[in-house]
Amino acid sequence: GAGVRAWGGREGLQARAPPYTMSSRPGFGWVLLAQGLSSAGEVFGQRLQRRFHEGSQIRALTTTVLFSSLQAFVVLAVCELSLPRSVTGGQGSLWMWGAVAEHPALLINAVNNTIYWVALLFVLREPLGVVLVVLAFLLAGFLTAPLESLVGIDGDKGADALAGLLAVAGAALCLSPVPAWFGGLDERVLQLLRIRPRPTPDAASGNPRLSDEESGLLVEPPRAGPGAEAPAGRDGEEVALVPSSSDDEDGDVAPRSVIAPGSAVVHASPPGGAGAAEGPEGRGSASALPVELSTPAWAIALAWFVLAGTAAIGIVCTTVFEHWYGLTSFGYAAVDQVLLPFTTLPVTLLAVKLSWLADLLGEPAEGRDATCRASLARSWAEADLLTLVPFRATMFGREFLFFWLVTAFKDLTITYLEMTIVRVVMCWVASLVVCTWLRQWSGISASEASDSLRPTTLTMRVVGTIVLVLSYLRLQGAI
């Protein structure tokens, strides 16, 4: 591609060969660091959505998009003006405007992000939405090689089919809710292991509670006599196991869907914080809230394919922008983050006026705003900066690392699949940590936490992790 004259008279973009390293794929430590940043950020993202936006996808998305754009503009402008060109390549949020004017194709990423989020929110309305999202990401990994060939970029040999099948099976085991016919298996397992819970006094009611020191869980014993009722959550759902730190107040937090807004590339993983958007206890948890399917199968399938396609396009955009236009991590972050409001806010504001679009995005029927201005004002008023800042700061750092991972190593498909595999495992592990120690802080209900801590649930996650490890080793050529 020909060079362009960028903002402020600086040297413009120049096409260049990809700066591949000697290795065709990154080391495990780099992948772990990238997905660790993502998991940490999404824990804050889950708290932001559940505790500060009353389950509103539109207001959560609006707040995050605006803050992400402002944060990226300020940070990248400071870096562009203060750091040497050898570090930034002379690129940043000030440089970006001239580059976009000269190369409008850079806007493809922003438009793609918006389509991605509409499809994502649509898929996540379904009871198994989280599983469908992960499978879409895995499919996206196999679409990157043909897309690169389509735009004339060579070097990606694709991934092994067996590794892909193992990844799909492992992800399904890690993220799927435990089937209903598994009911009662937990108790049978405890009996086989001859675990005898000992009664402990319950200061609140005076009744004994059964404590299992092995699991750290409390089980409410059945009441004798007429009128006895099983313990229930807020909406009457039965709660058999409740974390020992729970009480009546924090157990009253209603289960809510969680979305951690951002870009299709940065969030190339099941969305939400460490157990909701990207975990088994979030929107896709069929055990948290019973959901009746009403969406036609063809509509779900269409949204799923759109989600996989836009995720793949977002990944390939990184290599295309680097290969054709010479973008660095600073330039890509500017194009990816600063432009988000220009394509996403029109959709969220239209959803305020169009009820069918709000329904499409999974917006709760109650509490919708009457005007766009009211929605914007309420979005910002509900935000908590102590949660929003670390959420987007960690995701911003992850984006820099992600761009380097997908441009510095030759095998894009394998790199992306390895990142997705690690992300799925870290997702349910982070969910376990949050449900055990940070449930009230993050806004997870007692019923959601109890479902995630059941022995059968944890067993499925462990088996799924073993399958994912086999897939990872297959991608590495170790087996």
C-alpha cells in the first residue's frame, strides 16, 4: 500500500512485511498473561453490570464505550507526544484522524465491532448462550486462515482438526450447565464418599446447620413437621448449597445477565466477568433462572454465524492493518477504542426509541428510559469509577498484548485457538474464586453460587479442563 500523510504532517502509514518472530506461536506465559488481564478485568466488568446498571445491557454498554474511548484518547495522546517514535511508531489518538481520513478502510473495524455486539447480545439471551458464544469463537479461529488468504496474506497454515474437536468438547463441558437429570447425584456422591456433615449452631434461627469442612459449604437441614418448606432463593428456586459467607441480605441479589462491553477482538472470549459473561454462572446458566425458548432456531443460527464471522474479521483486521498499513499497538488501540462511540452509540440510542431493538439486545422490559438524553445521563450516573477504571485499564493493557500476539507470530489460527482454550479454563476457575470469596461484592446470587459449587458441576469443569489441555498439547505438537 502507498504511504499516507498522517495528522500533523508526520510520516504516514507504510505497508510492511509482518514482523514475525523466530517462533511460529507464542509461549504459554504470554498467553496466560493476556488472558489473566482479561479475567481480572472482567471480574470488575461483572460487578459494574450487576450492581450498578440494574441489568441494563444498553446503559452498561453506553457507559463502557464512552469511558473506553475517552481513556484511550487521553492515554494514547500522552504516549504519542511523550514517547520516542521508536516505541510508538509516531502513532496514537492524535495521529489516527489523518490516517482514517486517508484510509477509510480502517473504519471497518469499528463497524464490525458494533455488528459483533448486536449478535453477541442476541445469542446471550438463550439459556445456553455462553456455550454458543464459546463455540462461535472456536469457529472463528478456523475462519481466520481462509480470510487471510482472501485478502492476500499468507503464512497461516491453520489448525489440526482433532485439536479443534477436543477444544469444542472441552469448552462445552466447562461452560454447560449440569443437566437436570443429574439432580440428586451430589448427595449420592457424598454418601459414597461417606462424608458425614456435622451440625453447627445457626445463630440467626437457633436451628442446626450441617457443615461440610471439606467443601466449606453449608446445607440447611430439612424441617420436620407440617408446613415444612425447602430453602428457597429470591424467586422461589430451591437452594440446596449456599456459601458459608451468605446471609439474608446478600442472598437477595437477583441473578442478572452480564456483558462486559468492548471490542470484538479484545473480548474474543465468553463475555462478562469471571463467571457470568464468560463463565458458567452468567447469562447462559440454565440453572440460575428458567428460561423459555421463544426465538426461532433459524434466527439463533443466523446470529451465531454472524457472531463467529465478525469475531474472525476482528482478528484478521489486526494482521491486515499491521501488514497493509503498518499499524503498531498504539495505532491499532486508537482505531479500535477511540472510534467505538461513533458506531456503537447510534445503536444503543436507537434502542431507547425502538422497543424491538431493545428486545433484540436483551434489555429488561422494566426500567427502560423514555429519551436518549435520559439514557445517557442515567448510564453515567449509575457507573462506579472505582469499578469502571480498573475494568477498562486491565482490558486496555490486554489489547496491547493481544495485538502483539496475533501479529508477531506466524500461525494466527493456532495462536488464537490457544488463547481461547486458556481463556475458557481461566473463566471457570475465576468463577469459582468469585463465587467462593467475592459473591456479595460482585453481585452473584446465592442460587448461582450454589450451582457453581456443586460437586457434579466442578467435576464437569475438571473433565473439560483435561480435554482442553489435550487440545492445547495437540496444537503445540506435543501429542
